[in-house]
Amino acid sequence: MARANAAYYAACDPFADFTTAPEISQIFGELLGLWAAEVWQAMGTPDPVLLAEAGPGRGTLMADALRAIAQAAPAFGHALRLHLIENSAPLRAAQAAKLPGATWHDRLENLPPGPLLLLANEFLDALPIRQFVFRDGWRERFVADGRFVETKCPLPLWEGVGGGVAPQEGTVMEHPEAALPLISALAARVADQGGAALFLDYGPETSAHGDSLQALRGGKPADPLAAPGTADLTAHVDFARLADAARAAGAHVHGPVPQGKFLARLGLFQRTGALSRQNPARAGALRDAAARLAEPDQMGRLFKAMAVCHPAVLPPGFAE
């Protein structure tokens, strides 16, 4: 998964295969920018402060966020230093056209020290996972010669992931191999240096067994093993295990909550109404975009929001 996705993002335009929330509505990025501004206030308005995005795509989310910040929180706009975590040369070029003042990094670990506000939309789902299959004992699943092969392995340390339910023959269990150390390091950083990280991604609220590996090619589901490097590979985010890792590293965790509830609490529908009144010709499209982001039968329930914060920070959007 790691090599195939690296090749895909280096050579392909992922937005030909799927549409992310920032591309659906400008309001998504605006709300996240104002979320960051409010958290900055809760942090005591440090100056400078790092505003970073992991996996910034074409730069749409951050461009919308910065526009909202400039209008509603100019002091935050002056204090922030913009950093982007991106490996893809074509995407860096697209981001530079919209965000000329940014500094780029290949990895989160390369961010300079200091108070940090991190935004990450559909970032965790693209990180590599490991899969284990129960066949009269656990076997780890690998890829060899274009097909899955299974090798006997010791009992995984995380066998309780399925809520304590005994696995049946063929049960698949996924381990977030790359996301766990990333979240742990990030949580230790914000607990020590101040700040918060906001993740919006898809997956269940509680850990569960199941095979969630999927591929998209040309906007349609595809065989994840066919033509490596030409499809986007993703897997559901195990929010519960990542939250446990963040708490163990000293941070506080808020959520996960359904994306629809989170965006509604931040003002999605009020902002949609205001823009609709300003642009009556676009009112229908704006309402449709808001529904796509927030309705339970679209992105509102499957997608979740989770914040990893310094213990003194209470981020907006998570309280009932």
C-alpha cells in the first residue's frame, strides 16, 4: 500500500478519482480556518504560530481557510506561518499557485518547533496498514506477484480490536502501522509545545474487525492489486486506537464525532444561508454541497472529526 500510493500521488492527479470536502464547498475550508483561529485564541495568541496542513491536495482548503482568517481574524493571519506536508511534485506546484507564502515538508516530523495548529482532511486513510486474517489462527496478509499471500504469525498484540468478540474463520483485522507512531509523536509535541491537530476522515467510532482496503481508479472502485501505482488506495481510520495512542502520549482527545454534527456546530448551515442570500443563483448548489458534507446518508456520518490537543485547549465543534 505504501509504495503503490507513493507512486500514485507522485504521478497521478488524485482529484480525477475522487472529490474531497474542500472541493465540494468553500465553506468547509472557511470553517476550518476559523476553527484554527478560535483555538489560537484559546492558546493565548502565540506569535508566531505554525499553521500546517497534512495532505493539502490542490491547496483549496487552505486557500479558503486563509481567506476567512484574513476577514475575521486578521491578528491570527499576521501571527501564523504556513507550512504544508506534501511529497507530490505536481501537487506542490498546484499548491504554490494558491499559497505562495508556504513552506513545504516531506514529513510531519520535519516541521520546525513551536506552537502548532494542524489541519488534516482525508490524510490518515491513505497511510499504510497491515492486515491479518484468522484461519484456524492468525495469518498476516502480504502482496506477492500481484496477489495476496498469507503467512502464519504469532497472536497479534491488538487482538482485542474487535471489541472482545472472538474472531470467526476469515475474519480480517487491520493494524494502522503508520498512523499510530505519527499520532503519538504529534500528541507528544502539542502536549509539550502547545497546539492542536484536527483530523477529518472516514471510519467507525469504535474499533472493529473487517477488511476496509479499497481502491479508486477513474472515479470507480477498482481491484487494489491491479496496476499498482495507478489507483488511490485507502482504508478506514481506526479512530479509537489512534485516540488511545494520543492520550498515552500526553494529549487530550476530543471526538471522534460525525462530520455532519461537527460542521453544523461550526456554522455550516448559517454560512450556507448567508452565501445563498448573497448569490441567489447559486443557492441550490450551495445547499446541495452542505447536504453532501453533513447529511448522514452522504458524508455526514461515515466521516468523523477528531482533535488532538494540549490539555489546556478546548476546541470548538465537539461539545454537545
